[in-house]
Amino acid sequence: MLHKISSGFLAIGVALVLAGCGGGGGGSSGTGPGAGSSAGNSMPTLAAASSVTDGATLGTANWPSGSTSSGGTGQAVNGLNCTVPGNTYAYTHLSIYENGQLLALPSGIGSVQPTLAAPRGCVYPLNTVDGTGKIHMDVTSGTAYTLGEFFSVWGEPLSSTNVAGIQAATVTAYVNNGGTLTRYTGDLTNLVLPPQGEVTLVIGTPLTQIPTYTWADPPPFDPNPITLVYGGTVGTTPYWPDGDTATGGSGADVDGITCSPGMAVNYHVHAHLAIVYNGQWLTLPQHIGLPASCDYEMHTHDHTGIIHIEAPTVKNYTLGNFFDIWGEPLTNTNVAGITGDVVAYINDNGESRRYMGDLRAIELTSHRDVTLQIGTPPVSTLATYSWYEPQ
């Protein structure tokens, strides 16, 4: 019924608790390549693992989201190219502590927004999609990545006395790889990021315990893609009438989005929305954003759940904009009049995660799949789609 998502796969329902990022507590302290102990500093132990759901934020905000202007903005960075997201990634986890306080690693590092020339945008093989501290690593090439490469994509400095602009007399680094903790004493830029492992940078006050995490990842992907056919239907249950409601778009601008009978279409991309309520996949109405007099820049042609974005220029189109054109409410407890706790998943070409922020703020980008689950039972798999070309 629903389809798949990443190298942590996203199934819609039974959350797979994977002992990622080194998972597991216990706390053996080890020695090995790059390990050692500084004079006068005792080796910390590993804390018991805390469960974390993708989409959460760990720590206190300290940096803005995304890469800086000196980081990855689309150009090659240290031989790392910015490409369309894929589904062949692992992850590592990075924690940065300043005087005992965990600082949240920003989301959007290594992610470049769409342009007219590149309507799907791009991501670097090292990127973040939320504030958990997880770094997604594309493993297509089979090569190892370093902490220095990630900081280069981020556009922040990294040295033994400077971590992303935070100055310190010394920075202590620890690596938890499969439950074995070591202190890394080499050049921080050369520290190899361990797949499903954890790297902790300690600035200032030492830690007596190094936190560890297990991950409640999204459900796995359905291995059978749904073929999206122009004019077709996706879903099992009709629920809403076609077209906009009386409070939706009737020709006037909505959230700055225009309705025109013949606008220039320089930017044409598709996103997909699936709404599942108490186990039933609801069919999204056709002709949302298509009143008789004009076409909104965001609209649906059919019952496939495809949201067409056809516009003269690139804008930040959001799920909230779409619901406003439709004339239906959208909150984290109300989806088009259906109330209850809403669980949201985002799938970008196989790079998927749970989304735990404001549903209205979800950006609708090319080939992004958004699944909203309301009620029970939880979806057991996430859908993937075989897309048709823009119409």
C-alpha cells in the first residue's frame, strides 16, 4: 500500500528501531588507531543509549540551518559533487558539546535549493536533513568520508582549537564505533566518519559520559513502486469533493501565489501527497487550484496525489500554500478536516525521514513524496512512485 525510503528505509507504520549511530550503551573505552589519553584527562564512559526519532532536534540551536556561503552551494567541494538525492546512503552521528552543553547540528547542511536551471536542486554526499545530528552519507562510491569533508560542505572551520567558529584551547574528539569508545588524537579533518557510528567533539568542560543513541527510523519502502499515470487514481477511498472549497482559491492571489489563464511556465515540477486515515489511503481530489477562470501555480489535475507546480519563476512552495489554495485546514492535528495526531514522512528520491516540524512549512520540491498518517494502524511501508513526465 505504501512505498519505500532510505538506507534507513521508511516504512509507514511499524517503526523499525535500528541501533544506528553506534547504538547501544554500556560503555567500554577502547584504544586503537588514533586513540589515546591526554595527560590528566580520564577516559569517559559510554552512557546508556537514548531513543531518538528522525526529525527531532537534539541540543540547543547555535548555528543557522544550511551550509554557509563558503560551503557547498552547488559547486564541487573537496571532490564531492552536488547531485540529485538517492537511496544508497548510510549515516553517522555528530555531537558537539561546549562546556557540557549539546549544540544542535543544523538541518539542511549540504542541501542546495532548486533553480530554473536545476529544478530538482541537489545534495552533497554528506548532508543533514534534520536537527538530530545525523549526517547522511551516500555510499554509492564505496569510499570513506572524513569529518573535514563534512565541515567543508558545511563551510565552517575545523581545527584543534576551532569548531565551526567556537574557539577553544583544545578540542577533544571521541569515536564510538559499535560500542567501543576511543579518543581520537589525530588531525580532526582526517577523522574518518564511521558508518552507523558516533563522533563526539568536546569543547571546554570535559564529559564523564559520552551519550549514545538508537534510532526509531521510518518504515521501510514498499518494494513495488506505484506507476503514476496522468489522469489516474492513487488511493483506495474517496473522501473530499473535487476542486477547491468555498474558502479556497477562486481566482484571487493566495499566499502570493497567482492564478492566471495563460502564465509563462518556466518552472514545472511535481510533488506527491498521500494521506492515510485509520489505515485507508484517501484519494486526493482533482482540480484543486483549477477554478474555471484560471490556473494556480500549484494545482492537481487528477486523483493521483500529484501536486503540479507550474510557474514563471522558482519560489518556496509549501504544503501550507497548497492547503490554502484548496481551502482546507492543515495543522499538526488537523488535515483537511480530519483531526488526530498526524505523523509525517518525507521521501526525496529514496532519502527519507520522519518530519516533526510545522506541517505547513514542508517545502514541495521536485519528486518529493509527503505522507501524512492520521489515526491507527500506522502505515507499514512507505510508497515509492514511478513518475510520469510533466504535462
